Amino acid sequence: MKSGHSPATPRRPFSVLARLLAGASLAGFGAQTSFGADARSDPVSACVNLATLTNFPLTPTQITVAQFNPPGATSTSGTVLPGHCLIRGIVNKRVGADGYQYGDGFEVRLPTPADWNGRFMLQGGGGTEGVLPRATGRAGTLSPTLAHGWAVASQDGGHENSQLPYPNAFYLEQQAVIDHAYRSLDVTTQTAKFLIEAYYGKEPDRSYFVGCSTGGRQGMVLSQNFPDYFDGIVAGDPVFDLEAISLGEAWSVERIKAITPTPIQKLSNGNPILYPAFPVSDQKLFQTAILAACDHLDGVTDGVVDNLAACQTTFDPATFVFPSTGQPLQCTGAKTATCLTRAQIDAIKKIHEGPRDSLGRPIKSPAGAAVKNHADNTVRGYPYDGAFMTSAGVPPRRIGTPTSPPGDFLLGLGQIPYGWLLPPDPSFDPLTFNFDADISRLNSASPVVTYSTSLDLKHFEERHGKIIWYHGTSDPGPSVTGTIEYYKEMAASNGGLENAMKFARLFLVPGMGHCGGGPATDQFDPLTPLVDWVEHGVPPDTIIASGTHFTSAPTTRSRPLCPYPHEARYVGIPGDDLSVATNYRCVLPGVAEHNR
């Protein structure tokens, strides 16, 4: 089964051909139904009456819930939600070629007209989706956006895991792959806007998308293929070339497995315990070495590596010597508590470097090269940074714990047999992937990759759309290097960095793991500055962020996030508080800074 599309397939969302290719009927598109209750005078009845709508933009559309939730319910974060209209439904409910139930499930929550701020937000998904999230509006510290007057929608990626024998099973059904790749976003956006107009009697004034991980990929899908759907997009830690990420994870875990003492312990499901290759004591030793080598390179020793590029060129774990003791990180003899074996150092250096074939050549993702004007499809390694060997970085994803396998088994690594081998081979052990012999077996055109790897954002720019990327430098899933390189290439393809920054900005989060966590300022609101940019023409020169898990004092800090290529630099006088954002400034690397 080859899932995907030809690079020549039309990709503008409002063409009749695009709709037919997506498998949706056009019956009734653009029509609107009026019914008795007015949401302004009777929001409860108007909400319930949404169940009687029949002329949806895509058919078949089935409303399964239309109810008014009174004030007082709480979000997952404990915030009290206002009274709002809750609608759930499904588009194109069907039995797939594999005999399982599929369809694009959606949820829409609408504040009362008195509370609505006129804006619509689609919230991104996570992982392989398969569960319909509560559409309360996840947007960093602004969450839940529903409580701030936003109309919000969510979707399930076109499948429900509860209807499947295992989570990755949908990869074996062609239409389900298309739904997960882009179509569920398309139909949910159209349906949500239709419901908004039916309830409020008007379209939203502005539309926004916010997502991280899979949601970050979805933001890129929308900017490249549906440029007239959203005025502003937040794309965090995007898995935009998921095939490449899976290969990077396979390479990394194979390197850890290769140095795990034998016999390797296995769980009842056959997954290996690889923790003995790199126990916590060795992880901490390696982390101490990184900070000793790189922390000071940005001008202040604060447990944060802001100058990521300098760290990559400065730190070589094979030759590093602790300045305080003169002890080499790599053992010169037998393994001790103060050094790491050559095998351990080699494994981590290869994880940093990224996959190579037997001749030392970098590996490229075939699917990442399937579209015109595609981003560099090289499979990236994981850069050394201030949290590389903390719980937010490499350890849980590459190494695991004494009682659990590496986290990669649950996501990218486990997708190789289903999504990235062609034909799929569910029996394939991804830890046996051969970076010489098995490259030819890879899927070369999956829409899960091809709909998010284009560098062409000219239509989005022409519509005056704005996009904010953010990415944690310790992300053990999609490497931050991939997002940095995409952004640089995208800028070069869209008039250069100066022009690109007029509509697209990237904010790196030093020390942050995948979408959060780590000794980092991982708490911030990316949506409010995006709104200011879209609606008031004020580009975000900084985003103020905070964090509470720094390993050295002060453990709670506030710092600015800076638009790439700018980096934060401490400019306070000696003795000033490291936790105060005003003691930092965004500068271009190499530019001398002076104290206040």
C-alpha cells in the first residue's frame, strides 16, 4: 500500500478538484441554515438547534452532541470555564478497507455571544492522535483560551484508537493516512467556521492555529497547503519530517543497544531494557561535562547554554577534560565513577552526529524529498546543549529507565514498520533497521511528510499571514537542528531573513525538552504576541517566559525568548538577579553587549 500523493496534486484548499481528491462531497457548500432561536437572546436553545443543521460544507457530517454547558465546569488545568456551546460530530464516517471504523471526529466549543471575542482557534493534536481532545484551547500559559473568549475546535486525526486493534494500525489504511496527514484539519476547519457562523450569525473576525509536536507539523501543513484558512499560526517543536525523525530515533536507540551489557533484559512484550548502557550516575557525569564546557560561552555561568552553535563547535566529549580536576571525561583505563568508557562516548557522539551509512554518508528521508521546493531532508542528530543528559533530553527517549524501555518505542521508532516501510511490515523489528540495506524499503511519498516539508510560503505571506515557530533545544524527539535548518532555508526561499522575519519568526527555548520540561523557561504564551502581530502589526521581538525547574539557584526564573538568530544575553551588573527577564537582552551572536 502506497499512501500519499503525486507532487503534482493540486494543493490549494478551495479548488473543486482538491475537494474531490479529498473524498468529500460539495453538496450544500456555502449555504447557511437559519433557525428560530437567536444565540444573542437564547444561547442555550440556539446551541441545541445546531443539531438540526443539514447543509454542512462537507457531507456526510453527523452531529452527535449539541449541548450548552453552564458556567462552572473546569479545564484539565483546573481553570473554571464559562458557559459555552459544545458540539461534537464526525465527517465521512465510514468502514475502512481494513474493516475498521474511521471518520474525522471533531469538537467545537463556542462561548456565548456576550463572551466571544470574535476569534477562532483550532488546537493542534499530538502523537499519532486517535483521541478527540477537549476543545478548550491549549496555548501555553493562555490556556484554556475558551476562558478568554475564544471559539475553539479540535479533531482526532481521522481515527479513534478505541476502534483499532493497536494505535499504528491506521497507517495500513490509505484514506486514514490522508486524514491524519491533512484532511482532518481541512474538514474540521471548514465545519467549525460553518458552526460559528450558524451560532453567531457571522464568520470569525480572525482565525488562529496553535499546536506543538504533531500540532507543530499541522501548523506547517496549514501554512503551506491551506494558506487562506488562518491569519496566524503557532507551530511548536514540529515533527514536519516524521520519517526522518523516526530514522534518527532508530539510529540513536541502536547505538545505546549496541553498548548495553548482554544478556539484555526484556519485558513481557519483548521490549528491551537498555538502561544498563548509561545509568543515571553516568548521565549526570556527562551532563556536568557539557555545562562545564558550554555554560560560560554566552557570558554568564547560569546553567543555561544560550550560545548553542558555540557549544557544538567547542565540546568534544572524547577530548574534554574537567578543568577543576584535570580528569578526562573519557576513561584512559578501566571504567570508574569519574569517567565514561570509549563505547559510551562513541555512542553519544553518534547520536549527536546523526545517522550514517557504512561509508559515513548522512542519511536522507526519501519522503522528505517528494515535493517541489522541499526542505533539506537530511536526518539530523541531537545537538549538545544545557539539558542534553537531563530527564528532558536524551535519557528517557534513548535510554529508558531500569524498568522501562526507551520512550522512542512508543512513537517514531514504533512507526517504522507501519508508516515508513513500503510495503508496511508490522513484524519488522525497528531496532534491526540497516542504514545500508533498508533505506530502499522506505516510503518515498507519505502525505504525513510531504504536506509539511515545502519551503514555499508565498501564498501565506501574500495573505499577510503570520507564523511563530518555537522549539526546545533539548528536544529528544524532533531535533531542534531540523527546525533551525528549515527556517534558514525557508527564509532564503522567501526573500531572505530580513523579509522572512516580517511574517515568520522562530524562537528557541534553551534547555526545554519536547514541548515543555527541563531546566528551562518552558512556560509562555505564544498566542497573545501572535495576535498583536496579526491584528496590530507589532512583530514579537521577545516572548517573556518563565520556568521553575532550574537545577541551580535561582530555581525559578523569567527570561526572554528571542527571535532567531538572536540569542539571550545577560546584561545585568554582577550580583543582579539571574531570575529577572529585564536583566537579559536579545542580541545577535558575536555582537558585544554592555552592562546597563
